[in-house]
Amino acid sequence: MFLLINRYATLFLSLLMLAVFSLVSWFSFDSYRRFAAHQSSLSDQSVKNTANEISHMISFLRRSVGLFAQQEALLLARLASQPDDRQAYDILRDKVRRYFPDHFAFTIANLAGTPLLKRSDPLLKTKCRRDLKFFADQHMAPQIYMHQFSSQSKYHFDVMTRYGLAGAVPALFFVSFDIKHVVRLMNHGRVSGHQMYLSEKSKSDGFNALKTDMKNTRLFQVDEEGMRHFTEKLDISNVLSTMKIAGTNWHVLDQVQPKLYRSEITSLALKGATITLLFLGFGAGLMSLFRREVDTTGRTRKTLFGIEADRRRIAMDMHDQVLSDLTHLARQCSSMRESLEEPEKIRAHLDRSQGSLDDIAAAIRAIIDDLHPAALDILGLEMSLRDYLDNKLVNVEQPRFSLRAERFDESRLSDVQRLNLYRIILEIVHNIVRHTKAMRCEIVLSMDANRLHIIVEDDGGGFNPRQRNRILSRGLANISTRARLIGAHIRWGRPKNFRAGTRFELETPLQVIELMDAVGEGGEL
């Protein structure tokens, strides 16, 4: 029954662990899904805010450039008619620096898109002149593009406007601005663990073309160090969000860094493993306690069975011997009553009754001695064993027993230890006599600093301590139970002093062990 309970408990614990593992796996998967959805939401918001901020900044620069041109129309007209006027150029330069401290270059151009200020020509490269030409031809603001003055210089973009006084020929005012404001806004909106890019299309065909046509797309990576042309292949699948910047041909891209997902997966795996290990530890501890309880209950049942077997044996001894003798004595008394007039018969009955009483007394004394040997209290463990071996085992067919004590101080044993050791040795002796057909048997009692050692060896045919013989198994179970009661460890093996047979070893600590009254007076079984 206990094996069945243990099996069901193991099955229940296994199912519980499976349920815990499934729950942890589902929780980890759901947490990762929510984490990915949260990152996507952060990316959408980041891209939207950044694109709007950049769009507002460019709109503000365009209005500022337009207002500046209208405000300084007289100065611009003077320079347009006299491009070599150094004084007027210096005044305009100082005002541009004051109003637009982050500008890269400025110039004035005619309606054909040709720059008029030769002092600014070195800073106006092909792309800047192209923007001027486009603006002059189309009469509209061109898309914003990024330019580099040289391969080592930072990027800049162009803003231009028309200006003119009443009755005068209109002209174009052109200002290039450093890209650092765009970089600052993108870094400000970038989410931790994400990478932000700025894509620039040479054609106004939207970001979708980026997935199929990288030829007409320039990609710029933005981080704390600034903006640089990204020449590697971009993994489009990791781009969470994109948005076009109004008034430009730019798109803001947000890509989650792969290590962010790996870090989250690692974190969830560690959490899941920790929770699973905790539950496994808890389950293992619970199973250990349960098995210990089952084992304790099993030992208790064996102890109770042993007590009941001893009681049954005592009852049988009392019934078969003492009660039989008492019945015989009663019959003799009845016969004496019938022979009151015949003294010789009465004398004979009395003699027989005296013998019966002596037999009854001897039987009761044997039963009492079996329950608790009086010799053990009087003579001690060693002498009680010698007395038993010398007087109780006198049959010539029995093995020749020898008992040797080495550094054996019996005063270091408790009464409980002494009684159970006596019972263990006698049980082994009985097993040797009944089952091994041995000719010799040696018993050694010895002590060291803190332990008692008992060795029993015989030269018999040997036996398997795990065999299922009912009588032998009960005796071995009693030996194991008594050994546990005094905290002893036992081992079975092959003898060292004989060629064949069995060796029994017992070790127990030399300390007083108090047993509960539930196992009997003085620890008796």
C-alpha cells in the first residue's frame, strides 16, 4: 500500500512539475510578446515625435530665412547689384552669423539660379548649385537634401527663399545649415536599445521603395557621436517604424537592436529557470519529506508487527506450556481429592504436582528472561552473551562459537543500547544455527574513541540478506529495526577469516539514546 501511495505521490509531483514548467513557459512567451509589442509602440511614438520635431524645425528655418531676406532686402539688393562690395558683404555676413549661428554657408543668386557672391563660391558645391537651379526653375522650395562639402566635413542642408523690393527684380537668398540640430532631435527621441536612421531618397517614391530599391537611397546612422553615412546592408525586418518628414525627402527609421531582444530572452530564460528550479527544489523537498514519512510509517508498522509477533509468541508459550502444565496440575489436585484415604497415592500425586510446579516456574522464568534477560542487568552484555553461548547452545551439532572483546568498556553503553545489541547478536546467532550449517563462528566486540564495533563471522554456506524467506526476512527486519533504534549502521558481506560464509558488521556511536515509551519499556520489541 505504501508503495502504491509513493507511486501516486511521484506521479502527482511529476504532473505538478509539468504544470509549473508549462505555466512558466507560457508566462515567458507572453512576457516576450508583450515586451515586443511595447518596443513596437515605443518605436512608433519615437519616430512620430522625431519626424514632427524635425519637420517643425525645418519649417521654422524656412520662415526665419524668408523673414530675414525681407528684413534685409535693401542690403541683399545692394549686394545683388554690386557683388564685389566688401563692406556690404561683411555686414551681411555678420548679420547671418548673429541670426543663424549654425549656418554653414550663404549666398545670393539670380532667378536663373546662378550664385552672385564669389566669396561664397568655394562653399557651394554641385549639389548646392543644383538646389538653387531647381528652386529658380520650379519657383518652389526644393526637397531638403543633405550635402557634404568634402569627405571629412559634416553634413549640411540648404534653405532658400525669394526676396525683392517693390519694382525691383527679385532674387534668391540661400543659407546652408549644419545637420547637428537634426542629430540632436533624433538622439533626443531615440529609445534606449534602439537605433535610429535617416534615409534620403533621390526620388519622391516613399519609404516602401527602400525595401526593394537601395540604389536610389542613402542611409544615415544617427547616434551620440553624430551622423554618418551607413554603407552596410540594413536588415529591413528589424525596422519597427518609419515616417516621412514633411517638407523633405527624408524618412526617420527606428530599428531595435538585436541584443535588446537577446537580453530580454536571456532574462526571461533565467527567471523561468530560477522559478522552475525553485519549484523543483520545493517538490524534491516535499517528496523527500513524504518518503521519509512513508518510511517512518513503514518502520513503525514493522515495529508494531514485531511487538505483536512477540506478544503472539508469548501467548503461544503461555498457552502451550504454562497453561498446559496448570491444567495438568489441576487434574492432579482433583485426583488427590479422590485419594484422601490413601496416603501413598496422595504422596505420589504431591510429588508429581511438585514437579509440575517446578516446570511451570521454569517456563515462566524463561518467558520473563526472554522478555528482559535478568543476566544482562547482573552480568552485563559480554558476560550475558558468554553465558548464553556456553549454556544455551550446548548441542554438539551447533557451531563452535568464540567471543572476543577488545578495548571493550561496557560502562560507555546505555541500557537501551545494551539490550538492543544483545537482541541483535542473539538474532544473528539463531540465523547462523538455523540457516547456515556453519561449523565455526567468531564474535568480536571492540571500541574506539567514540564508536562501538561488532563483527560476527561464520564459515557456513552464507545467505542473501535480501532473500524473501518469511522467517529469515522477519529476523533480518528485526535486526535492521533495532539497529535504527540505537542509530547503528549495519553491513553484510563475505568473511575475512573464513573462506566462505557471512560477515556481519555493526557500528554505533557511544552515546545515550533515549527511546519513546511507544516502542516498549526500555526500548524492548
